[in-house]
Amino acid sequence: MTEPEHQLTVTPRHTPAGPFVLEVEGELDHHTARLLTRAVEEAPFDGHGVIIDLSGLAYCDSTGITVLLTAYQRSQETGSPLSFAGVNPDQMRVFQVVGLDQVFTFHATTQEALSALQR
């Protein structure tokens, strides 16, 4: 029996509007969390803000949630706005169970998050 394949891609991109976007696709777990951790460390948490697009996220375990909390802590330390976009209902339920729906800022799409940060 072969071990299941764990794949995650994180695509960083600057937007013309200013906010920095990290597009996350795949499984965010203890096998792949280092990829998002590195991207969060390298992201320019500045006045324009950071959006983490989770619309391509298929799975997130507690290690993944820890990485998202680290991004939130970095945003608080730097005064940079942080938004999460495209969270599917199953993932949102997990955030609600652990109380992060009261901490994180969520938007249905990256475009909505961009619009909110431009206000």
C-alpha cells in the first residue's frame, strides 16, 4: 500500500489595487504546512493588506489552522489587514467550531476581499 500523496501549491501575487494575495490549493496539513508558512513569512504585510485565497483548499488540519493563526498574528504585529477568501462551507464549519469565525475576516471571493480592503 502506498502512502497518500499530499500536495499543496501556494501562488503569491501582487494585485494592481495593492493587496498581496496568496492563492492556496490542495491539502494544508502537517506534510505541506511549511509551504504556506514560508509564503506567509515572505509576504509583504504592509498597509495594503494580505488576502489568503482558500477557494482551492481541499483539506485543512490543525497544523494548517496554526499556519493561518500565524498569518493573523503577523498581521496584528504589523498593522496590516488580513482577509481570508473563498472558504468552503466545510472549512468554515471548522473555523466556527474553534471560534476563528469571530477572529478572522472572511469574504466570499478574492475580489470581494480586494474591494473591502480598498475602502
